[in-house]
Amino acid sequence: MRNFTIVNGTGSGNDGKRHIITGIIALGIVVALIALVMWGVPTYRVWSMEMSGRAELAEAEYNKQIIVIEAEARLEAEVLNAEAEIERARGAAEAMEIVEDSLTEIYILYLWVRLMAENENVIYIPTEGALPILEIGRE
């Protein structure tokens, strides 16, 4: 059989002191937590805004670099296009010099006949002086 001891509500004086000490410690912890929150929330907001500002600055710098690189690419493309145009002009000038040196009346007549042969809508009727009649009675 078990032995039970009945304790009346008076207890010892140490229990009351323990409750007071525990209450004071709990109150101290609560006050410390409130102080930590009051200090931590504004500090976190400042830190968060600073990080946000740094992110925006980094994004702006990155966008600036993109714009500069695109502008440099456009400039390089324009320079290359200009160089290509100059080369085309040189080629055309050389071709014209070659043709000019070898251009004869017979060659010009040959080119004209070849052009007429390619165009089915033109009818050539020879006349005096080998001049064609290009248009007859258009309606």
C-alpha cells in the first residue's frame, strides 16, 4: 500500500520566494524581448532599405552597361557599313573605268538588244538611223 501525505496550503516560505524570483525573471525576459523588438524593428527597416537601395543601384549600373554596349555595337556596325559602302563605290568606279575603256558603239547596241529581248512587252520596229519607236498611241 502506498503512503500519501496531505499538505495543507501553507507550505514553506521558499516556495513563495521562488514564485517571486520566477516572476521577476519572466518580467525581465519580457522587458528584454520588448526592448530587443523596439531596437530590432527600426534597425531591420534601415538595413532593408539599404539593401533595396544597393539592389536598385546595381540594376541601374547594369542597365547603363547594357546601353553603352549596345551603342558601341551600333557604332561598330555603322563603321563597318560605311567601309562596305566605300568598297562598293570603289568596285563600281573600277568597273566603270573598265567598261569606259572597252565601250564601243557595237557593244552598246548589243546591250540594248539584249535588254529588249528580256522585256516581252516591248516591240522593236527598226526605223531610219536605227532609232526605235518606243511608244505608239498609248491609250
